[in-house]
Amino acid sequence: MQDFFGPGGVLEQRLEDYEYRPSQVRMAEAVHRALEEQSHVIIEAGTGTGKTLAYLLPALLHGRRILVSTGTKTLQDQIFYKDIPLLERVMDRPIQAAYLKGRNNYLCRLKLETLHAEGLFGSRELRNFQSILDWAQQTETGDRAELGSAGEDSELWARMDARRDRCLGTKCKDYNRCFLTLMRQKAMEADIVVVNHHLFFADLAIRKSDAAAILPDYSAVIFDEAHDLEDVATEYFGFHVSNYRLAEFIHDARKLEADVDVVSRAAERFFNGFALLREGRHPIRRLDGIDSLIGALQEARHSINQKKDFSGEYETLARRAGELESELDIFRSGDLENYVSWIERRDRGIFLEACPIDVSGMLAERLFTRVPACVLTSATLTVGDSFEYVRARVGFNEGRELSLATEFNVRKQALLYIPRTMPDYRDPSYVDRAAEEIRAILQASRGRAFVLFTSYRQMETTFQILAGDLPYPCMVQGRAGGKSRLLEEFKMTPNAVLFATASFWQGVDVKGEALSAVIIDKLPFQVPTDPLVAARSARIVREGGNPFAQYQVPNAILRLKQGLGRLLRSTTDRGILAVLDNRINTKSYGRLFMESLPDYEVTDSIEKLVNFMDSNDN
């Protein structure tokens, strides 16, 4: 590894702007050792380490198929379209690599053909459909990302994507030229397969079932952005039934002239029972009508199975009915060990959710004992210099650990502002006082900021207070299209200020002056009354522990590290970090928050912020 990454090594000889980073060499050596010894390692690699090349080179030298799994599609794109080609040029050899996304990212040829024959579109849909139809004749991947604006019509795309619910598998007439089939064939021929955590765990969750695996077999897996593993595993080891899922089943059944009127009436009665439910998550108290709905699905499944099925469509439909039936039965019985269930209202959607309280045992059994070598890496895995919290949460019981500090000069590049006179966040005066602080910070940074909130309500209220009189263009999440469009608009708009919530706390890169301040309103503790958080806390209490100290504080620390990490993405980035929550100064656990952050210079003076930014801008 030293010969490649070290002074005078291959990278320095072949890349003009290469900088030797000792931490990159140490990480590459740790990954190489884990792959060669078939063991596990967990590595916190601070921003600027160059961690993607530090694991890609050992993966390439390993000689057997390896999965690289990321938390975001943005990082997937970077690895496949930038880092692997760079490694190919440096090594002067081709790399057999494949890029796989979740099924709903790919076009289904059969559905496209069916929609074309039906011809049922609104005027805007018709324009987008025609663009998709033209693109389908040329694309080699069927990947929605190639489509641009035509692919942003989510409702239209959902009618023609390749999700499993409506897939006929090997019985489909287009199976051999199916985009999923072609992508899997490429993956089977590849040495490195780049996936994301959602696809990885979708595959892991079905490997014990009768369903065919999504991914090819692999000898090792490297998880980048590994701080997300617990959340994604929780989702994919869970059960999810919604009124939308029932409506899709009923719609598809009627297209095949299957009699599902009883299911339709039973579903309508069942979900109408939650008509007055408020937005958000709620405990399940009663499930009136669930017996009738399960019985109707059972009858429909038996009826569908009686039909002559040459195309495989009725078999697929019957399987879907059976899955709905068995998952609803889980909610009816309510006694699945290690699971908590709740009901959630999101706009017009009613969602029954059941998720594991603790995924550590599942991951220890299904992942870490079955895959010979696992590498977990992220910039945010330690709490107070310890991996103990993350190791316990994901069942990483055996394996080495390595913590590498950022290669950035954080004391020169950033100034952390924590005001000392802020009221308690529960005080009625907090919002107005926070708005005053945000205004002063934005004046120092000349806009160019993310203002990140822990709740939509707080974001909207603060935006309403500030947006009208700030001398900078203001944007707010939820009003100007999706996340990617909003981020591009922010990058293109001089001195812009973006007010945003959870999804902008991580996986977002804005290099350069466009982002010169990251302001966080409150420490990102999870809502204690959330059913999943409450169940996890109760479990820790039953085991004789302290859920606040063992779960809620470490979780919030990692989230805060992610949020503050948006600012410095290169050695030339400069700017202000701000945390407006006085608990970081007044509570005993505040010390652990500070000890877990990089060694920022801290101030409570707005004047120092102004001087800091003036010295960097001049």
C-alpha cells in the first residue's frame, strides 16, 4: 500500500495534484489485511482521508468479487463514474465493475408496452411518456437516472418500473432482454459491484426465503457511510402494509379480470377506520375489520390460483395476495418477538409498520457470521473516541477497529459558534431568539448557508420570520421540487440560504464558497415518544441500562457530527459552524458532544465570526 499511496508512489507519479495522506495509507493497509485474512474491520475515516481509493485498491487486489455498498446514490455515482475510472487510469488496466440500484430504478419493458397499448395519459404525462418511449429504444441500462426531467414524474414512472410486486420473472416474454437481467449478468462478470445499502439489505432480507437473490454471490462487502446500517436494516427486516399497496393489488387484479370486489370493500372499511388519524406515528390500539380483510385476501388467492396461467401473471398476483395476507396477520397477532408495530399517517397514506427493536442479533447471524470479510467505514462512527455504541447497535461483535482523524486543518478552516445566552429550547422566546442569532450569523457569512432543523414546524416558522427581510435568496425544503433539484438551485444561486431538515443532514456535498456556514438549531435527539425509539428505550431499561445515556445521547452525537460535516468537503473550504442549543454548554452530556467533534476552535462572539470570514474572503 505504501508503494501505491506513499511519497514517490504510483499515485504521486501519475496524478499531478496528488497529496500524500498518512491516514489513507493506514486505512488501505487495514482494509487489505481484513480482505486477505477474511476478517472484519470498522474504520472511522475523517473527511479528507481519501477513503474510497483506500478501500478500492485493496478490493481490486483481492481477486474475488466484492460488493461496495453506499448510503446514498450520490456516493454510488462518485465511486462508479469517477473513482473506479481514476483507478483504471492509474493502474493502466481495465477494472470489471458493475453498478446496481434498486429494482424501481429500472424500466420494465413489458409495462412500457402495456401502457403504450392502453394510451391512458394526461397531457403532461403524454409528453413525458413519449420521451421515455424514445429513450427506451436507445438505452442500454434502463436506468431512470438517464432520463432527466421526464424521469421526475414519479406517478408515471411507478406504472412502468421493475419493482418485484408485478414482476413475472423467468416467465416474462422480455426476460432475456430485461434491464434487470442484463444488469445482473454484468454484476456476475464483475470483480467490484457497487450497490447501495437499501439494495444490499433488500437482498439480505430475502436470502432465507424462496425468492431469488437480487445480488450475485460475493466474498466480502465494504460498507461506506456505515453509520446508516442500523436504520436501513431496521426498514428491510420489517413489515409494511399500506392502503396504497392494497389499491395497487386491487387495480392489477381487475386488469386481469380477477374478482377482488370483496377485497376492495374490506380494504375500504379497514382503512376508513383511520380516517381521523393525525399525521405522524401512533400506537396501534384497534384494528377493526382486519379479520375480514385477511379472509377476503385468502379467498381471492384461492380464486386466482384456479385460473389457467400461461403467462405467470396470475401466479404473481396470487403471491402478492398471500404476502399481504401473511403480513396483515403479523399485525393482527401482535406478538412477534423483538418487533414493535405502529400506524402512520402521511398525507393520504395509511401505513401499518412493524420493525425490529434490535437488529444486532439479525446482523450478527445473517451478515457478520456468513460473510467472511466485512469492512465498515464512515466519517462518523465514534462517540467520545469509542466505537462501542455502533458496534453494539449493529452486532459487530468481532473485528478490528481503526480511528483516523480528518486530514483537514479544522482549526484554520472552521470556527464553531455556540452562543452562551440562548434560552432553553422549550422556552416560548426560543424561536425568536434563534432567528436573531441566525440573522447575525448569515450577515457574517454573507448568506451561503445551510440552516438545518430537527423538525419541519421549526423550519417553517423560522423561514417565515427571516425570509422576508434577509438580503439573500432564501429556499426552503418542500416547496421547490425534490432534494436534488433544490441542491442544484442552491449551488447555482449566489449567496443562497437553504432552510432544511433531516435529509440534508447527511449525504450532501457542496464544495467551495457556495456553502460557508452550517447552522443547527437544536441537538438532534430523536423524539422519545416515537414508537420505535420508545420500544428501544424500554428494552434497555428492562436490561438494567440507561436509555438516555446508552442510546439517545450517542445517536444524537453521530447525527450532529453528520450535520456539521456538511461544511468542510475539501482542503480549501472555509466557514462557520453554529449550534444554537444551550444544552451543549449547560448539560453534563454536553461535554461528550464536544469531545466527539473534531478539534474546532470555539467562540461565542459574533464579532469573531465576522473577522474570521473577512480574513478568509479577502
